[in-house]
Amino acid sequence: MKKLVFLILSLVILLSCGKKLEQKDVFSMSWDEIKANAKGQEVSITMWGGSKEINLYFDNFIAPNLKEKYGVNLRRVPVTDIREATNKMLVEAKAKGKAGSVDVIWLNGENFHFVKNNDLLLGDINSILPNINNVDKIALASDFGEPVEGLEAPLGQANFIMISNIKNPPTNTKALKEWLKNNKGRFTYPNSNDFVGNAFIRTIAVDILGRTDFQVEDMKPVWDYFNEIKPYLWREGKTYPESSERLSDLFSSGEVDFTMSYAPSIVENKVATGEFPKGTSAFVFDVGSFTNNHYLTIAKNTKNPEASLVFINYMLSEEAQSEKLKSSVWGDGSVLRSLQKVYFEPQLEELGPKITEDIKDEWNKNVAQKN
Amino acid sequence: MNGIRMWLKKIKKHLGILPSLVFMLIMFWAGILNSIKAMFNFNLLREIVFSREFIVSTKYTLRLSLFSILSVAFVSIIGIFILYLLSINLSEEKLKKIRVLTLFPMYIPYILAGYMFSLILSQSGIISTIVYKLGFIENLSEFPALVNEPRGYSIIFTYAWKASPFIILMVFPNILRINKDWMDVARVFGVGKFYFFRKIVFPLIMPLYISSLFIVFAHILSSFEVPYLLGVTYPRTLSVLAYEKYARNSVSNREVVLVMNGIIIFITTLIGMIIYYSNKSLREGTELELEK
């Protein structure tokens, strides 16, 4: 009997655990009020914790500055896969009126799609943040085809770039074909299963088809082009590198004259370590560079909406963004127009996930398997 | 009451292996059973088995595995022969030291071995650069393509280098066990070293040799890292094909991957059974000879 009472009591105590959520409506506050309320609050950022450089950037640069300037304490919550956190948010949201464990979360693409469609986000935070006005407009429009609608604020940017050490590299499909005919075997691209190789195929497709709203059925001329240039590729197109890292290896060892990447900072870093030859630089095709962003957003049931907003706003400041841009720190592209480099223009918005998936199979069928 | 206590006591002893048992059941057998279950979807099975992609991959995988295992068999038998020659003259202590040396490739993971061979054999690799510096070729691209080419030379090299020590390790104790007196007797009758190896040593190690070759063959058939790293975009081996289908965002591919896994398991089991039954008779044969 005693045991039973104890059990019930402890259950009751357990169930009543979890702080009551007393959230103020930040959307009706002025920015000064928000700043004042944020003082002394703690904000957690749930993020992928797998990179030493990124962790150090948050711990050694952002956290002390945030504390000094706004009196906000930053706590980093590392996860190995952001899906763990978004699933947790979904579970916690079912406990209505209770504070969740996530304040700010770093994500993009399908994970954003997931939290947005499950109604787990605070709201149109971009309408509050003062620094949002300096941010690149494309980043605010859509995240891998999913409309942002102000629910998340961009933190950084990845650009698809071509890398080479030759002078006046070809920047359209016609020039590329000419160049290949004169320089047999000096070019290749990662196969379509690779993220970067896929982006190269999409870039060529946009150039040839002249539009971005195509379906995989329309890509016949693109496959023809790839088959035409095939004999002039590295190993006559009989095989393709399985990843962009492998292509970069070929580039460093001098087997090919080009490589490509989604991380522009790779050029500066690898030239510094001597892996890439001196004079290596990045360029983009005339049609543009595929650009995608990663974002910060706030969970609906956060305890500290004010501190979260102040934190995100600070992340969009020129100070935080230019530090992040340094290749010795993180080397992540900036979302501020003032800091973006010119040679990554024009920007191309990412195509949806469906075409990316379709290209994987169709390229294999129409290009790799043709002899 | 007493009976239950006894029973509990009995069970307690075996409880220790429960965690590993559960782990194996969930992680290992569940995967295999799931793959086999997926194969009962006959429409899907037919669709996969008769697709051109799959047939080409299967042929390629079998051919590559066959050449690899032949090269492993060749390299390892040479290794065993050398060890046998050494074992005649050297003390057991020294022999064991030599054995450790020959086992060196075993300590390196397959993926590193594959990467190593790509560094050594590729057109801009170590050998190619040396040959170029010595002036035998005028251009690095004149060096034959050994990595990432359809015949899979570098894959076969890697397996020969990596798997032969395993066979030697398996067979080695049997060589040590060969009675030195036999050798002396053989010498008295004027039997040469090579003849002794062929007639006495080889039949003795044969069953173990064949069964270790089979273990290696099963591994090569279903292994992923080396053909992924050193293979070509097309054709791909079955395991690489299955992986590429799996590493997609879509869940609909999962069934296809399971069926492919099931087929790999099926082929491996089939070959295993053939070898097992033919080997059993082999083993009985040797035992009879020893009794004589």
C-alpha cells in the first residue's frame, strides 16, 4: 500500500514537472522593449556540433560579445543530426502551455519544411529583426523551394562555384565544349549522386534550356550535350569521380584543370596549405551560381523569445557576419549584401528536391551507361 | 517451488549472453530476415532481376570477385610456399616473427588500403611520377589507367594484398604442425622439397585453404568500400548499386535495396553451400590418408 502511494505521488510530481510557459507576445513589443527584456536571459542554440571551427566561433566569439553587448547568455546545445531536435520539438509541442527545451535552432531545407508544416515555429520573426534589412533578398524568399514567410532568418550562404587555375576559364556551355576539344582529358565532374556533381549538371541544364522551371523529361538536349563532351573528358567519360573531394584530389595532383565546390572558402584554405596550385581562383558560369542558405529560427514554445530575437539579430550584424566569413574562422558565405563577393553573381535559386533526385537516375541512364 | 528455483538458477547462467543475443537478433538477423522477406514481393523481384542495370552489375560483381579470389589464391599459395621453405630451416621463434611481418596488411582497414592503392597506382600516383621522373614516359597520362577503370585492376590488387595474409594466418598453424621427422624420412627416400610440398603439405592444408578462400570470396562479393573508391561510375558492383539507391532521400527505394541485399545473401549462401559440401568430402579424404 505504502509503495503504491509513493508511486502515485512520484508520478504526480513527475507529471507536473516542466516549467509553465509564461511567454509574452513579442510581436506587439518595440525593439527597445525586447532588448530590455532580453537582458539577463539565457538563450540556447540547438545546432549540429560536428565542426570544431564552428563550435569555436560560437563559444569564443559570439557568446562573449552577446554577453557584453546585450547581457544575454548563450548556451550551445550540440546534436549530431538536427532531426533529433526537430522530432523533440514535435513531441514537446504536444504538451501545451509548457516550455520546450529548444530556443533557437539552426536548420534549412527539408528540416525547415518539417517544423514549418507542423506549426512548431514562433512566427514571422523577420518582421521584428532590425538587421534583416541588410540581408540578401533571395535568402529571404525561399529555402530549397519552401517559402520562408519570415519564419526563419538566414545565417549563411553556400554558393556553387567552379575552381580553376587556368586563365580565362570557359563560363558557358559553348565555350566549355570548345575548351574541352583543345584540352582533351583535362576536365571532369562528380557523378550525379554527389551533391556538387548534381549542381554542376543543373547549372549546365539551366544554361542549355534557358530556364529554371524545367522537368527531367525536358532534359534530352542536356543529356545530348553531356554525351557530346564525353570523349573529351578525363578518362573519356568512362568513369566520373564519386565525390567533389575526389575531384579536388585530381585537381591537386594535376590530372585535371578544374574542380568545383559549394564552399567558396575552400579555395583560399587549400591554396594556403599548398594543396591547390598558386593562382587558383573561383568563378561562376554566366547563368549563375546555385545558392542556398542555412537559417536560424525560434521554437514556438521557447521560454526566452526576447533573448532569442536579440541573439539572431546579432548574428545578422556586420560584426558577426564578417568574422564568420574569415576562412580561418569558419569561411561561411555571408548573407549581408555588403559582404557578399561580386564574383558569385548572378545567383541562381536552388531547384526543388524532386528534380535533383530525378537527375540522379536519369543522368546514370542517359549519360553514364551510354557508351 | 524448488523446481522453479533450479530453473531460475539454470537460466541465470545463460542470462549473461542475453545482451549480445538481443543485439544480434535486432541488428543483424533482423536485417537479413527483412531482406529475405522483401524478396517475396515477386513483382518487385522480377522487376529488379530483369532490369539491365542489375544484370550488368551482377555480371560485373561476379567477374570482379572471381578474378580477385584467383589472385588471392595465387598470391597466398606463393606466400605459403615461401613460409614452408623457411619453416624447414628456421626455428619456430624466428618463424613467428616473420609471420607477424607478413600479417602487416591485415592491420590496415580495407578503405585505407583502397586509398593507398589509388595513391600508388593512379595516373598521377607515386609509381607514375617515378616513371615520369626517370624519363620512361613523357606525360603523366601515358601511364596506364589502373585506378577507376572498368577492368578493376586496382581492386584486384587491393584484395590480393589485403586478403592473402588472412589465408596465410589461417593455414600457418597447419604448416607448423607438420612433423619434422616426416621431412627427414622423405629426404632419406630422396624426395625433393617441392615434391614434399605438393604431395604432403598441400593436401594437408587444402581444406582450410579452400574454406578460408571462401570466407574471403564471400567478403569480396558483398564488400563495398574498395569498389566504391576504386571502381567506375558504370558498371557498379551490386553493393555499390544498393548503397547508392539507399543513400537517397526517398523511402520508396528501401524495398529495392532490401531485395538487392537479399540477392547478395542468396548468392553468397549458395556458393558457401557448394564449397561446404565439396570440402567435407575433401576433409574426410585427408583424414583417411593421415590414418594410413
